[in-house]
Amino acid sequence: MATTKFKGQPVKIIGEFIKVGTVAPDFELVKTDLSSFFLKDLKGKNVILNIFPSLDTSVCATSVRKFNKLAASLPDTVVLAISKDLPFAHARFCTTEGIDKVITLSVFRCSCFEDKYGMLLVDSPLKGLLARGVIVVDGAGKVVYEELVPEITTEPNYDAALAALK
């Protein structure tokens, strides 16, 4: 079982966090228009999965804004912002913040994502939400970078994630 920290306190994460070199498992998540979204539909493209607890926290919102800005310059790359927030919250955030280069996705309909990627927090005040992490998948569907952020209240390593695509 993996762990992270929330304000310095250890937090358990159920399952095995995905590793570099593995094939990224497909998942079905929910877009802001309530339609289904599948990872397999991005075959042939590089994909950055920006995973976080909630858009309603400053660090999570910052990560989506930064990846939105960075995504504009990446050829054949799609950034997915994934949380347990409802699609309505994702839509509101994108409209308010002018997010147009990132696809925001909700995990609210099934546990298929957290089960396959090992991202569910099982204790702490954030119990039931997703841990903060970044996973980069290349065009062949292989994980080429993974970061489970060691302290949930800090941002991911954007430079390292982007470097994995070069």
C-alpha cells in the first residue's frame, strides 16, 4: 500500500500506484457534458493525467491552470484533469478560469480509475478522494512517467512530467 502525506501526516492509498513501463489501463470517466470518456480513444497521442483531490483547493486549481497553459505548446499531447469533483464543478471551474486546453474528467460514476491506478485515499480528512499525482502515457499506451506527490498540499513536478515526453 502506497502512502502520501496531508499537512505532514501520513495518508494511506489503497492499491498499487501504477509504474513506469506498464501499459496504462483503460478507464471510463465522465466529461462535463456527462458523456463517457475512455483513455483508449487517445491511442497514438501522448497523455498527461493530472490527478488531484478537488478543484476547490488552491493547489489543485493551480495544477489545472498550469497544465492548461503548458498543454498549448505540446504537439500530439492531451492533458486530462481527473478528480472526484462532479462534472458540474468541472464545467464551472473551466468556464470561470478560461480552461480550454485540458479535458476535465470526473471519477464519480465508478471506481475503475482508482482501482486500476492506485490513487484512492483511505484515511485522513481527505478519505475517499484521489491522491495528487501525475502519470504520463506515450502514444503506444505505456506509462513513461509517474509521480505520486509526497505531500498532497504541494504541486507536482511539471518539468519532470513534460521532460518525459521528449
